[in-house]
Amino acid sequence: MGCDGGTIPKRHELVKGPKKVEKVDKNAEMVAKWKYCALSQEKLRRPIVACEMGRLYNKDAIIEYLLDKSAERPNAEAVVHIRGMKDIKDLILTDNPEWEGERRNAKGDKYEDNCGMFICPVVGLEMNGKHRFCYLQTCGCVFSDRAMKEVKTEICHKCGDPFKNEDVVILNGTKEEVQKLRVQMEEKRAKAKTKKSKKSKAAESLSTSSESQPTSSGSKAGDTEADAPGQSSQQNGDESKSAVAGPSGSSSVSKGTGSSLTTATKRSIQEMEDKSEAFKSLFTTHNSAKRTKDQMSNWVTHTPYHF
């Protein structure tokens, strides 16, 4: 019955019974939620952000995840619902004056209680998991659930921004509360998609209407031209008559009250009796502008201005 050393084996050493179910320590789970990042499992440090389901993260860990979503991470399931920086909110937390930091019990001569780094600015409760806390999606301020129930208001206690009941998100809630927050998140995203689709349809309708306007105006212009072919031919004839007679600019075009153009008779400016001599001397057809043979050069340019 005995072994070499004279020991007697017991029943539990010889007969193997059913394995005991391992129970998760509530205190360890609570510390992991309220003091460590849900993605990187590192200690929470500012800036701290929260998602629409009430989980706490370090902002740098979320940025790294968004920059490289293909990287393998142990807790990637906790951030699948985060698509961008718009899905998270920077939290405005109130420091706990009794918090001494990580070296609080370095010597081991003090009782290590579950002291929180942050407190509620209204009631003063510590944010350590023993009390329910929530944050506002409008401003990001964090309060205890007791403060929100005792002091009922539609304005933030800390910054004064207005909010609605839908903007209150519970931090690290139960499974039922997380499921409710997930449903609210999906409903908000569905509403946002419908709004975007309506805006895009309105923009398309405006663009199509703007494109149809010039085509309709062009068709009207074509109808008027078809109705009055004689008028267009008359205008073409007037334009042909209004050709410039030379560098002297002797022909002039005057616009009447109507749409038709009238042209003046072709005659030299020097022959006009109503013009002064000073005005006529401005043009090269004047006698003062003509050169004598002595003044003319021996060579001639491509566009000579000698007479």
C-alpha cells in the first residue's frame, strides 16, 4: 500500500474527479476594465478616449490601430466597431487628489485598496469600478451615475454644454447595457447614411437641372433663328459691309437702338469738312506725315511706313 518513503497515497491522488470551473476574479476583472486600455492592455494614461459602447482606450493605441488595421493584435475584437476618429471621444476627467501614482505602495507597508485615478467632479466618488460612471458624447465630460440622477439637468455640470438623454453613455457597463449601446450606435449610423444619400440625391438633381437650362435656352435661340431667316441674312450682309478700309480707320460702325447694324459710307478722313485740321494730322494720310525723297531711307522694311 505504501511507497518507498513510507507514505500512504490518498484517494484524490489516485482517482481523478471532474475539473473545477475556474472563476474569474471580480476584482481583477474590474481593475482590468478601469485601469488598463481595452486594446493594448497597457495602463491608462492621458489622453484617454472612449467609444460609443463605453470602453476606455489610450488615444495613441487607437491611432496606431487606425493607421495599420492589418497588424495582429490580441484584443482586436474590442475595436472592430471603430472606423475612424469620429467614432471615439476625448474624455475630460477630474484628477483624484488622493491618488499618489504608481509608487503609492512601493515599500509594501500600506494597505492596497482600490483607489481610482479620477473622481466625479459633482459628488466626489472615485472612478474605480465600484460606482457607475458615464460620459457625455457632446462634450466628453465624465460624471458618476449618482450625480446625473440626483442633479437632473439638461446642461453639463462642468462645461455648461446642453445635452440629451441619448448623449449619455455608460462606461464599462454590463452585457445588457453594452447591447443597448450597440443598438443605439447602429441606429445612429443608419440615420447618418440616409442623410448622406438624401444630400447626394439633392446635389445630383441640382446638377441635372443646371445642365438642362442651357440646352433649353439653346433650343429657344434656334427656334428664333428659324423663325426669322431674313433677319439673320440681313445681319450677315451688314457685317460684310462694315469691313475696315485700311490703316486709316476711315470706316466707322455705329450701334442703333435696334439689333441691326448700320455702316457709314467709305470716305477718307482728310475729306471730312466737319473735322478739324489738328484731328486730321493725327493720321498718316495727312500731308505732314508724308516724307520727301530725301527723308526716305535706302532700305525698306517688311512693313514700311513711308509714302
